[in-house]
Amino acid sequence: MSNLVVFFFGISSLALVTTFQPIRSYFKDLLTQKYFLSFTIPLLILLGWPMDTIETFRVGNELGWLRIARIILFLGTFFHLLAEVVIKRSRILFPRSPVLLLFLVYTIYAAVSALYSVDPLQSLWKAFEILVVLLFVNRLWDTFRNLKKEKQKIAIKQLANSLTYIIYGISVLSIVGGVLVPERAWRSIETYGLMIDSMSGVVPRVNANTLGQMGGTLAFIGISRLMLFRSKYFAGDVFLIGVGILSLLLSYSRTSLITFLVFLFILLIITHKKIFIIPILILYMAGSYFLSDIIIQYLHRGQSVEQFSSLSGRVYMWERAIEFWKKSPWLGHGFYSGHKQIEFGAHGGFLATVDSTYVETLVDLGIIGLILLIIFTIGALYKSWSTFEYCQKYEPDQLGSLIIYISYIGFIIARSFTASSFQVLHYNVIFLLTSIMALDLIQRNKKLYIRKKRTNIV
């Protein structure tokens, strides 16, 4: 079955399951974000459209229409933003948010690594891609900043709902692809002689771990709506949770599953919903007792003890990556290209990814790059917590949107321990930076509130 046919059936199914509320409202909110859509939707299409072969993006091969379209999109967006700086004297090249500014420093350092990279052009271009995403998000921040406070709140809420609908849509399309072309969705991947069998997205092309992360995020958002807010759309929320749980379970993403369970307990504790903790603990213990064989079989997903303990072969990859990193510990071997020089496997192949954002950054950009990335993630988590505390006390009407953004940030950072993610161009880059941008806007309101309060006291 061709990609276009799978995509057509997926879109048709998505249209049918968008009739539920609040999902229909999420879709309407997505349509209001015209500037956000102008870059994000083409980017997601290019990231998600299936490649005939993984060799499409290898150095020395023909560009292909996907790579050409990506070059046009990024160059066009960059020069459009540059024109705004020149004509409108905009300051979008310099993020106001300390966290986003730190990501800019990381991006510049990634570009500088082209000076010693084994593939300078590839390192420079991949750094340019994430730079354009960052500048686009910062331009979005500038657009929202100029709105009056009430309109800004509405825009922040609409953007949060837009993000929710995007991962909902990707999850639905992936499930439809799994039904229509299971031979393409359920592919066994051999890593260091270990077989991994889990469902991934077909059209759009979505890695199984990414699909699990999106499913976990979606389910967490739906459950938080039911627990914390008096939602009028119980059936729609349950359906949202169902799509999320199904995507999470079919992807066999154990990292995202553990993250989902941990985050659920954290949510219960920090929102003082302790009444739910005991019933959920009882449910977990009962499930562990009566369904222990099924749970163990699911978690092992057909793997031996050795395969399971090695995290599907990741431990072996990380060991080889650390050995290679030691050859250039401070600067690494070049952004996006260093880790591809690591020989791995019985057939003398090379790694396409190290399956860890943090280990891959260590290899490519050394200790300096890893420190920048870690400080960035700590800053994002701290911003999430401080914004949550502020909204709980002073602006509870923004908690619904805030939880969506925090869910994205938390799941992306946690999932990145066992997969390459936001350190390069990926679905997660746009999601993570957009969420941080939104939190920064809410934090800006916090500063204005404190300043006004002090003025009134004086």
C-alpha cells in the first residue's frame, strides 16, 4: 500500500475522531495559530514523510526531494526572519529567556565544532537547522509578548491545545498505519544481535520511542484534565487518554511508560490529590500480583534477560561511544557527525545514533557541550516548577495550559536518556522550545505581578 493511500486513510480517520470535545476545540485552536503553523506543519511533514531508504541523508548521496525541500524551508525561514530584523528592527536574534539564550549558546558551539568535525558541512548545516527553529520560536515569543494580558492568556492556551492536537493527530495516524500496513509498522530492528519488535508510525514516519513519548504525554494530559479540572467533556477526555495509552503500549517504549507512571504520582502529590494515591497504589499492586506474568512478558517484549538488562543493546552502544569519546573528551568529534565514526556490530557497520541525547552530545561536543545541554535541561525543569508554583497561587486559570507545557518538557527530557532527541533536529526540538517559550511568557507576567505588588505596598 502506497504512502499516499495510508496517509489518506489516516487523515480520514483523524477527521472522524476529531468530532469529540474537547478534541474539536483543540483543532480549532490549532487553526488560530497561523504563524506557528506556517513553519511547524511543513517541518513536521518533512520530518515525518517516509524515506525510501535511510541512505537518503548520507553524505555523498543525491539530495532527494526531502532534503531539497528541507533546505528550502530552513533557508526561506531564516532569510524571512533576517528581513524582519533589518526592516522592522526586531530583536528576535537574541532570546530574552535565559533558558533559550543558553540553548543559543549550545547551538553556536555546535556550529563552531565544524572547525574540527570529520564532516564540517554536515555539522554546520545541522547546527543551522536547530538555530532556525530557535529563532522561529523566539519570533513567536515576540508576537505573543505584544498582546494584552488577557489576549496573551488566550493565545498561550490556544498554543497549548495546538500542541496537544498535534501529538493526538500523530498518534491516531500511527495507529491507523499499524492497522493498514502492520508489516511496515511492526518492524524488527537488530541492534548488536538483539531483536527489537515494537510499533512505529508509518505515515508520518515516527520512531517507536517517539510515539511512546507522545502517547504517554497525551494520556498524562487527559488524566490531569479529569483529575484537576471539572471538565464538561468526560467522553472526549477518556477517548484522548485511550489513544494515548494505546500508542504508549503498542510502541513498547519502556522509558515513556515508567515516566508516565512516575509523573502521575508526582502530579497527585504536588496538586494535593492524595485521595487518589491509595486507590492507584492498590490498583498497581493488584495488577502486579494478578497480571505479573503478562506485565513481565510485556516489559521483556520477547527479549532474553541479557537483552533486557542491556536496554535492548543500548548499554553496548554506550560503552563503545564512551571509548570513542575518550579520544577527544573536551571538544568531542563534531556535531551530528562524531558518533557516526563509531564502528559497531558484527558486520563492521557504523552507528547512526547512540540512542541517548546525553551520551551522543558527549561524543559529538565533548564535556563542554554536555555541560551546556545539562544546564539547559536543569533550567527548563526549574522554570517548569517555579511557574507551576506561581500559577497555583496567583493564576490558577492558567494551570490547564501550564500542565500541557510541563508534560512536554518532562517527557522529552526523560525520554532523551534512552534516545537521540532534542539535541538535533527532531520533533522534540520544536515541542520543547515552544513549551519553554510559553513558560517564559507566564514567568514574565509573574515578574510584572510582583513589581505591581511592590509598588502598591510602597
